[in-house]
Amino acid sequence: MGEDFLNAVRECYQLRYPQVVFSDFLWTMRSIYLPLFLTLKMELPEADLYHCVATGYAGVIGSMAKKRYGCGLMVSEHGIYTREREEELIRAKWVGGIYKNIWIEQFKKNVPARIPVCRSGNLSLQACHGTSDRTRMSGRKNKDHTERY
């Protein structure tokens, strides 16, 4: 994964986790971040609007596409995705001790910041899309008009 990654992991380890075995910490961080790095390398098709059903890796991809192509992004997150992943990690048998907390903490960082999230009843589709142009998109609280896309 490279010298920069190793240096970043080493710095994080020294600042926050010097009580754990470094090799275990390094492999944990690699396991956490490799899927994210592979996601960031994906080729993205160009579109006018991207729709992500969650804020995790799908949100990362949607954010990349929005930035790259200057298009709209709608996230229809139900609001508990991160909490569901945390619950899975808490119940997981493959990870234990402080490493559960590290996984949970790092996973929460993968939620893209500053994405307007559409939740039932709290935002119109225009707000999520970042436009009020009703010829491109129309929506009201609790009612989607997707036939106009």
C-alpha cells in the first residue's frame, strides 16, 4: 500500500494505540482502508444524477462522481446505515478487543461529510439535488416524482 500509508498508520499508532501490537494494528488498518482505496480507483460512468442508497462506500462513489462530473447526487439513506454496521461489528466473532472499537471508529469516518441526505419527510428532492430547477427534478415531502427524471 506504500510508504505514505505506512507512515500515516505509524503516526496514528503512536498517537492513539501504542498499547497494541503494531503488526496487528497495521493489518487491521490495511483491512479497513484497502476496500476504500480500491473504491476510490473505480472508473465512474458519467451521468446527470447519481443516487446512493447509503452513505458508506456507495456515498464515497457518489461523492467522487459529483465532484468529478459536477452533477447531482441524491442519497436516500434511511439514517441508520452506520449504526447497522456498528451493530454487525459488535456481534462479529472475527474481531475482538480494542480492534472492534478501531473498526467502528474508522468505519464511521467513511461516511462522506456534507452530503445532503434525503430522508422521508425532511428534505425535498430539490434540496438533495442542489437545484430548484423543476424541469430537471420535482419532489415534495414524502412523495417522489421519479417519472420526471
